[in-house]
Amino acid sequence: MNTGIIPKPTTHVYKEINEGKFKTTKHYEIVEVENGTKKLSDLININADRGFAKSAPNFWLKIRVGKRWVNFTGLFKTSTAGIYYADKGSNNRKEDLIIVKFLDNEKTVIIYYFKNYYTANLDTVLRFIN
């Protein structure tokens, strides 16, 4: 639901672990959560899209569930370099907006999770997080 007011997102800060171990996948561990409770797992991985999905994201974000990696969502380019967006929802409804920002040559990832808020107009949200 979009009321026109951009809510404050839950911010997750992740640092890369196992640096350089895998060619196309980077693994990250959470170091900080601001403004709310964690919406993602302690460990995530982000890997380059290999062209199998019709939606054609640039990257895939996976979360750790037990001992397995589970696809969480695809990440798509924004107009700002190093920043990607995604959505999460059910029944083909976009309910949550996710903004992913890479820093320090992709060694740090900040994930802004907007619970119960989605907009296709990313410019307003990107101004809010930059």
C-alpha cells in the first residue's frame, strides 16, 4: 500500500566474508540492523544472473534458511550506479520495496527494506537513501 509518505526502512548492513573464494557469488554476514527487526537472514549471498529467468535481473539475492541457500528476490538496476531494487510480495502483488546499495568495491552491502510499502517511482526513494 502506498500512502505517498515514504516510511523509514529497516536498514541491514552486511560485510563480505569468504572474499574471493567464489567467482560469481559473494557471501555476506550481517553486522548491523537499524530501525526495526531483521527482515533477512544473518548470512546472504548475491550472485550474478545467468540468464535463466524471464524477468532478467542483474543479480539474485539469496538468504540462508537452515543449511540451504534460498532465492529471495532478483535485483534490478536503478538510474544510480551501485544501487539496485527488488520487490517482495505474494500472489503477484508487490508489497515490500527493497533497495540494495553496494559500497567499498562490493565489500559492504546496505539493504533498505521498506515493509508494506512499494512504489514504481524509485527517484523519490533513492533521494531518501542517498
